[in-house]
Amino acid sequence: MRRPMLTGALLGAVAFLSDAMRPAPVPPTASPAVEMALSLGLDRADALVARRLRRDMAFLGFTGDEDALLAQAVQLGLHESDAVVRRYLRLKLSRMVEAGLSTPTDAEMQAWLAANPNRFRQPARMQTVAQPGRWLTARDLERQYPHGPPEILAVQPARPAALAGNRARIRAAMRAERRAVVMNRLLRDGGFREEDVKTAGAVRE
């Protein structure tokens, strides 16, 4: 009779030590963007967040009506710890800031091009004797003629990007830069600035 009792005691001791040595769960790293999104209430009345939190509660074994599950999830802090919700809130905050940014004018885009001459620069292009009428970049030539350079017929030197034909790309690049500036100021100062966004109140809604 002693051997089964001794074996049970040993197994219990091993289990106890295993639980004691198991590292404590690490809370999610604090994210200023998520904290700002929560302070602005971007998680409230959001269908995606509510659906995700109710799914978390069901997974944990909680039951009840949808409103009760959602309230319990918030009490447990799942809206702050769920990785999917956190990523979504960061994205939502970024999109709301983006929606409030003013559209760059042609003069602003031209000034941006002058300050960033290598962005969207058109590379030198060449025509070969074998392919007259077709302009190829140096990379095209390396890919199509791996055994040696072909006979060149004409050369078009590299040119800085012009506003015409590049408005969409330049506008997108400028808006991305402005969004980064606004997000940095938002997280640093805890608020929006009128010179950064067209309507600060619209971003907060």
C-alpha cells in the first residue's frame, strides 16, 4: 500500500513545483496608440470589437445575453488585452486621423518634390538596336541581356519626377508623412492640433 501512496505524493509534488516554476502571464505591452483610442472611446459601440469580445467570453466559458457578456468582457479588461482588438483600434485611430488631414495643394506638392528630388525620380532609359522604339531601364537591360550589354541606339537621361502624372503617388506620400506627424503629436501631447487636421472634432467623434 505504501508504494501507490508514495507515487501519488511524488506526482503531486512534481505538479506543485511545475506550477510554481511556470512563469506568470505577461500583460500586453502598453501601447500609447491603443490607450489614446480607448480614451477617445473608439472601442465603444463598435460592432467588430463587440463581436470579438463576446467570442472571447464564450471561449472562456461565460454565458449570458450579449450585453451582459460585453459588459463582463470590459470589466475583465479584455478590450485592452485582446491582440486583435488592439491592432484594430490602432488602425481605426490611424484612419480617423487620415480622414481629418487636408489634401495637399499643387503648390505644396511641387515644394515637396523640390525637397525630395530622389523620390519618384525617373531612371535613365535606353533603346537598343535589337528593340528600337522600346525604352528600357538599366535593370531591364541586365535582365534581358545577361551575357553582355547590347548595342545602344538612343539614351534618355534620368529626370526628376514631374507633378503631372505623379499627383496620386505624391499626394499619398505627403499624407502618410502628415499622418505620422499628427499621430506623434497626438500621442505625445494627448490631443490634436488645428494646424494638423482639418476638423479636430470630426476626428474625435
